[in-house]
Amino acid sequence: MQKEIHTLEPRTAFYRRERHSVSLAREFTRTALADWDLKQRAEDIVLCVSELATNALLHGVPPGRGYRLWLSLSEAANGTLRIEVHDSGGGEPCVPAAAVTGEAEAGRGLLLVAALADAWGIGERVPGKVVWCEFRRDDGDDSSGYGRP
């Protein structure tokens, strides 16, 4: 018997270069996760969206521009949730090579994304870049959510 494959529509939103756009991106993500009935790892997912949106806002969005948040859930690939943040700025984000000191107020964003997501990376976009991360369904989990034991 062939297993039915469900295709879920990607969710996308565009945000202007404004401070409150990060909280809007978090709320957009929470709504998509609720609509898709994804409960486990939801806080990790929202935190990664927050960090990627903040990085785009601070480092990747020139004045007068914005960034796009794109969320997709691929049932065909074991339910992989992919998050992409598209911006039009230059530069290439990287995880800091040196440890961030306890007093520093910045520099931990991609460290958190690298620690929480199952995969992350940077793609090309003209102009700019796409910074993405993915959360895969736990192999031992038959539910609709994501989770680590």
C-alpha cells in the first residue's frame, strides 16, 4: 500500500527594517507551528527564528529594505522543518571562533542556532544571502511533532 504524502504550503512573510519585526517574526512562526500541529521543540524553533531575524535586521538589511522569513514543512523528507531568512545585505555570517565572554551583549546568535538546529547554512541570493536552519523529525517519534528524547 502506498503511503499518502501530505504537502503543506510554505509560509512566508516580509518584514521591514524595524525593531519590532523580530517579535512579529516570532509570532508568525508560533502561528505556523500551531497550524501545523508542531509542539515539540517549538521554543528552540522560535529562538532560532528570533536569532536569524535579529542577525538579518542588524547585519543584513540595508536602510529602506527588509527581510523575508520563509518556513516550510516537508513531509516527504521525514517531516523536515526548514527556516530561511532572506536579506539583501552583503557579508557572510559565521559562528565566532573565539568564545563569547559572559559580559558580551552580542555574538551568540549563530552559536545558538548551531547548537539547537539539526543543520544550518548560508545560501546565495542576488542581492544578499539566505541563512537557513532545519529541524528534522526524531527517528523514534511517530507523532506529528519534533523532539529530542
